[in-house]
Amino acid sequence: MSRNPQLRVRPVAVAVSLILCGSASASDAGQAAAKPSSDIPGLEEVIVTASKRAEKLQDVPVPVTVQTSEQLTAAGYAGIVDYANNVPSFTVVSYGTPGRTQVAVRGISSTGSIATVGTYLDDAPMGGSNGWVNAATTLLDIVPYDLEQVELLRGPQGTLYGQGAMGGILKYVLRKPSTEQFEGNVGGETTAIDDSDDLGYTVRGRVNMPVIDGLLGVSISGFDRHTPGYMDNEWTGAKDTNESRQYGGRVAALWTPSSDVSVNVTVLNQVIDAEDANSKQFSGYTMSSDPDGPLILVPTDPMPDSTQNNAVLASYTQHLTFLSTTVDWKAGRFDFLSTTSYLSTRSRSVQDSTYWLGISLPDYGGAEPGIAYSAVEFGVSKFNQEFRLASPQGDSVEWLVGLFYTHEEGTNVQSLNALNYDYEPVPPAPLDLYFASIPSVLDEYAVFGNVKWRLGDAVNVTVGARFSRNEQTFEDFIYPPGVFGLPAYATSELNQNVATWLASADYRFNDDVMAYVRAASGYRPGGVQAVSFAPSYDSDSLVNYELGLKSTFLDGRARVNLAAYHIDWKDIQLTAYTPEFVGYTVNGGKAVSQGFEIESEFTPFRGLTLGLNAGYTDAHLTSTVAGADYLLTGYQLPFAPETTASFTAEYDWAFAGGWTGYIGGAYRYTGAQYLALVNSASSSFSWPTVEAPSHTVVDLHAGIRGERWAVSLYANNVGNNRAISGANYLINDNYVLGTQQVSITELRPRTIAIGVDYSF
């Protein structure tokens, strides 16, 4: 078949020409419709729920990236660190275990313990909202087998999603049961990771049963994923210390008593059990010495690959239980939706504290130096209720109004523990060394709404607002009294009223090209703390100004979405210090983030799909505040590389007998990034920052699919890149080996897996 010369035009150039030349006029649209259509299939239509309605991706004036369960599974992507691979302006850094991550969207990342990106499971918010439940570093991490898709909304979504959505929303959409079709899947895979002596495995299964045909359907699913360890510990001599296991299941039921009413019930349970973190060890470091510049730490003299030297393994466990009931009622022309959910998470994190406390144990009642470790048990019990009423889609005026309530009870129990070098407990006991129990409560009430006006066939204007009130209390019980200069008991409360808003307009050049302008605000709630001179701190907020273009062309075979944005962030929650080096959270300082993004897909000929997603972000502090003036302005915000990019390719073809083969891959680039706010080298309060160098990763996958069977093969991090990828670094002196060390999370080594699935 002869090639059309248009197929060689780059998608970016086509999109730009549409803007500059005005080629998307109504008359052009009519001419395009008259042309014979191509026999090459177009890109698949994508449906998202970004605006709390089911809409086509290209119709939503919000930058949204969607990855389906099939795409993630075929590529071997099994967690949030993997999901970020192909999303522009979205970075996830790992603390070395599943479930321990921190994210940045468009340069907006947490500067404390309260998350700046909201996480949702269907229509229910997940995680905690106050500063005592470690929400910023424990985002929901779901194995994708029972997912429909993952959606990432970039930019503040405060009017519809409320607090914590100032950077964006990460939304997991679960598969819904069917009341009519019996179907199921069962499968598994075997995994090999470089430097590991063992193989990993995954088993998974799902079955959907129409219990009462057309009236009641039940779906049951489960998975068990074992990831082999590959880190060796020189201190203990243990091998493959960082093995982990993730397992869980879900029962979902869909009841449709009438054509106007549906009730969806979900019960989900998930466990993460990681024996140790992937923490790369270095034998030394150098520190910048320019007093007028930043305090940058550069690791030196790396130990052998996949080697650590910790007295105590950095284990992490998490037990998550989630229940939800969603009632959807078509009340005449209107749609009424009620979502009720309950979330319970219980986590335990262990960190080696020998580096700073082991040699000082005699100062706290110990007989001699030894081993010390900290343990934190934390979690949240969260009840949510949301009611929404929406007008019909397609009316000249569309509106949505809602009420929201959440009640959150948090736990945080901290302890320091002493051992001798034979790992036997010795005095001082945890209660005598340090013990704290910090219960907290948060209630939020909100009313929200959006109105969309259709001004003719081409122009839409949308405005929205949300009015919220959150009430917080906490208590802090510490033993022994006065340890580390802290009081034996403290309590505080905080009440806040916050309003967020949205204004956007979009213009349709034709059915395939839309430009939009959007301004929206978002906020992160304040919190309470133990220090008597600053018992609470307020929310911080930002405003995002954005110009975007969504376009589909070449008979639906090319899709290019562009966005440029400017974000003003104020009253940022920063850590300040008293002259006695007591840290506390304070509001102050400002930051700006600006950049642009591109998402594109192109099918040049049947079976081949190419993609380019990229983002550029310039995000930095512009001012600080007294007590936090050890921070430097003008340097990129943490976890936010200036440039990220991914190039993807997927080719599939038909075999005889109904079989289909496919092969694909991704080339991912992540620019250099700081792993903390940049501190001044001249301040006595400063803590050094590591600048992780830029890195590239190549992933490959292939497989065959039939009517029933599917066989897949993938290789991730093909080049076995060991680049620094996380922020869990500690400067310490090794009291057994007598060396200085820096511990930093690195990329997971090359991983190869083969999987088999059967559908029935």
C-alpha cells in the first residue's frame, strides 16, 4: 500500500500548524468530512471520570493521562512508581518498598507530612488528611489486575475533590461487576531480578457471576505478588534482604433493581509486607563548601551493586481495608449519586537509628554503645459520605452540586529501641528511651458545585466553587517527660474555613480540535503540632493558570494534547527552627511553577502506535520566612526534574487461528532532581541535599493473545541502570566498620518476567 505523505508529518508540527494557520475552521471541518476516510483504524476512544461525569478524554478541558489495566499488566508495571513512567510532569520517588513513595505534579510536592496530591479509589478519597498520619509518603499503591484504568489529573482539582488536591488527583478506577455475563481470568507470572538468588511469582484471578440475570452480579478477585530480594547486607551477612509480598482480594456486587437505580458495593483488602528497603549504600561523601551557595551532598565510593550496611532492616508493612457503597439513581432528568465509604489502614515502619543514637546509648541509661532503631506504627480510620446531584449532559446549562463529609481518626505511635551487638534487648527499654502516642481527629464538611454554559455550538464556560470547613484535634503523650526537650503532654486544635474556585472556557474549532483556558485554586489543610509557641499552622494554597489544546486528526489516527501553565503557591508549609534547634511547621514563603506538557499518540499504519509524552517544569521558591531562612530561593523544588519524557511504541499483528502478537517498549528520561529543599551552606540549621543525576530507562515487552490464552514477556530497566531515584538518605558513621555512609534509594535492577493468563 502506498504511503500518504501526511503520515510523515510530526504530530507536534500538525498541532502547531492548526493553531498558527487557523486551519481548523468550520469550512475546513466540512471539507475534511467530505474526504474519503482512511482504512487504517483510528486511536481508541478513551472515557474518563475526571469531572465526576463519564466523558470522552478529548472533551474534558483538563489535562488527564489515562493508563488501562491491560497496558500496565502487559508492560509489567505493578505500582505507582511504574504508573508514573509515561506521564508528563509527574514524578514518583521511592523510599525503597511498595507503598512508601512521594510524588510531585508540576513541581508541587509535599514540603511536610501532608499530601499535595489527592488519591481516590473510584469516588472515595483515600489516605489521611492531617499531618500525623504520614499521608505524604504512603500514597495508595494498587496492583493493577482488578483495575479498569488509572487516571492522573494534573493541576488543582479543589472544587470537585477538595483538600489535598492542589497538585492534582491520582484516581484508581476499579472494574465494575456485570449482571449479565459470566466471565473470569486466572493467571500468573515468574519474575527474575538481577542480583537476586530467588525467583518471584504472581498469581491472580477474577471471576464475575450473574447471580440473578440482569439484576445482581458479583465479582470476586484476588492476587498474591512476591518480589524477590536482591540487596545484601554487609553488617549482618544476610542475602536478598529486601524481598516483599503484596496480596489481597476484592468482592464487588452490582444490584440493578430497576433501569433507573444501581447499587455498587465493594469490599477490598490489601497487604504489603516488605522485609527491607532497597537502599543503596555509599562508603563516603563530599560536601559543598561555598558558604554563599547550596549545601549539596555528593555520595562517593559506592559499595558493590545491591549492597547495604545497616544494623537493622528497614521493614514496612501495611494492612488496608476498604468498603464502599455507591447508589446511582436516575431521578427523572437528573442523576443523584451517593457514595459512602470506610477506609482503615495500619502501617509499621522500622528505621535503623544506630547511625545517630547507637554510640550515645550510655547518655540515655545504656551500659555501652549498641544498636538502636526507631519504629512507627501509624494509620487512619476514615469515614466518607458524598451526595451529588447533576443535570443531564448536553443541556445548554449543565450543573453539578454536592455535599461532602469525612471523619478521620489517626494513630501514630513512635518508639526508640536499644539492642546490644548480639541483637538482644537491653536497657533502656523503649518507654525509658523514647515513646510517644499521638492520636488525632479530623472532620471536614464541604459544599461544592460546577456550572457549565454552552454559548452556541463552539464555546463553553465553566465556573465552580467549594466551601469547606475542617476541624482538627490532636494529643501528644511522650515518655519519659522532657526527652529531646519535648513536653510530656500536649494538645491542640484547629478550625479552618477554606474556599476554592474554578473558571474555565473552551472553544471548539471543530469536533476534533478544542482549545481551553483554565484558572483554578487548590489548598492543603493546615495542622496541629506539639510546640507550645506554635500549636497550629494554616493551610497553604495555590492558583494554577493554564492554556491548553486537545486535538485529534488524520482520520482519528493522531492525537496531540498540549498544555502550558503558571502556578503561584503561597503560605507554604515549611519547617522552621528556633535558636535551640527545635523544629516546627510554619506558614511562609512563596513559590512559582511554570512549564508546558505534551501528550501524543500516532498510528502511522495498521498495528503500530507511537507515543511521545514530555513535560518541562521550572518550579522554585521565590521567598522564605523567618526561622526557615536557611532555605535558598531560586533552586528547583524537590522531586521535580525540569524535564521528563517518554517515547513509546506498540505493534500488534494478527496470526492465523485468531491469535494476535504484540511487541512494544518505552524509552524514559528523567532529568536531574533535588531530593529535598535546597539549604544554604552558611546556616547552622541546614541539612545537605542530594542532587540525583538524570537517567534513562528502557522497558520492553511482547506477547501473544488468543481467544482464551495469553502469554506475555517483559523486561524492565533493560540496561540495568542503578541511578539514584529516591530520597531516603541518611548521613551516618558506621560504629562497627568505622566508615561514613550515605544511604539512598536506587532504581530497581533489570527485571524479566514471563506470564500466562487464561480467560473463560
